[in-house]
Amino acid sequence: MKGGFGCCRLHAMSINIVNKIDDLVKVQHVLVSVSDKTGLALFVPGLLEINPEIHFLSTGGTFSKLKEILGKNWKFNLTPVSDYTGQPETQGGLVKTLDFKIYLGLLTETYNDSHQSDLQRTNGVPIDMVVVNLYPFQQTIAQHNTTPEMARGNIDIGGPCMIRASAKNHLRVASVIDPSDYPQIISCLKANHGCTTLDIRYKLAGKAFKHTAEYDAAIADYFTSKSVDEVRNCYNL
């Protein structure tokens, strides 16, 4: 009986099976949210040189950095995520990018009519590239006298979600997690008239999933290495 129930449940699941994609995907909308801003001052102008109409969505400190890079005409190429979603960031940046409209833009498939209807219904756009790296959890716990509360505060939630969503949809979206990859991405776009290729998107996806796996493993290792008494001592109970 138990096996039969599992089999029925499997057949009841609804999974999109994609059979048509584009090898070349023009980069028009880029979501940027990084803790490591290395290389942005070259990467962003490089993207705009290839396609001056690229539009960036961004949050917090990254938004301020992009605004500085873009200069006085920044509004032509840059929108705060909160303006795009219609939801303001919560205090301390607790919730910034966990929004239906963001994930619709990341996960939609080009040749799925229902997905395209959802984009039109929400006035959303397909996001073609995600440039994200995570809160520095490993660097934080490596420091002397780091408390469990300091470690907890440096657990990224929105970043891994965006990385995984964009990497899952590598059929259309480039998931960029490492500033050292910026030059090869620019080279790819120059060689393909502002488009990413399936080849580079697939390679970036593999790297992205490895990155989030290592990040989660570091968090798990830290949690299992600490006793509840060490945690309790951080707070007034």
C-alpha cells in the first residue's frame, strides 16, 4: 500500500517538460545583489557597452554601488527591486527579493504561453541574468569570538533562492556567482551580439549549484558543532 501511494503521488505531480529553447538569449534584464562588489565597476559598463538598453534591478548597498557606477543618468538603466515589486524592503534588509514577481521573471520559460501570460498579467519582465553572491557566512565564523547570533545573522536566504532559481532555468537565465567569471561573460556577449549561449549558461549553473551546496554545508557544519548552551548564552531568556 505504501509503495502504491507513492506511485500515485508521483503521477499526480505536475512538472513542466520543456522541448523548445533558444541557444542564444539576449541579455536585457539583469538582477544584481552582491556582498562582494569586486569587478562591478568594469562589468556593468562592459554590459552597457554591448547593449546600452540593458536594465538592472538591484537592492540595498548594491543599488547604491550601481547608481554610483552609472552616474547621473542612472534612472535609464537602474530600478530598485522595491519599485519593481511594489514591496518596500523590510528593516535591516530582512526581506528584499523574496517576491512572486522576481521568481516569475527567473523561472518563466520562453515558449510557455501560460508563463508569458503571467508576465503580462503582473507587468513583469523575464530576467535574463542574475549576478548574486552571498552573505559572508564562512568568513564570519572564521573570525575569533564569533557568536552563534552573529553567525545566524549572516545566513543568506534570498541569495541562495535566486541562485538556485536562475541555475534551474539555465535554459534561459545566466546565474553568475563569481566575479572572476565576469570577463568570460563579457567575451561571450561580444561574440554573440549581446546574447548568452546555452554552453555558458549550463557551465555557470553547475558552478552555482556547487556554490550553494558548499554554503549550506558550511552552515550545517557550524550548527552541528555548537551546543544549545552556546546558543542560549547569546540571549536573554
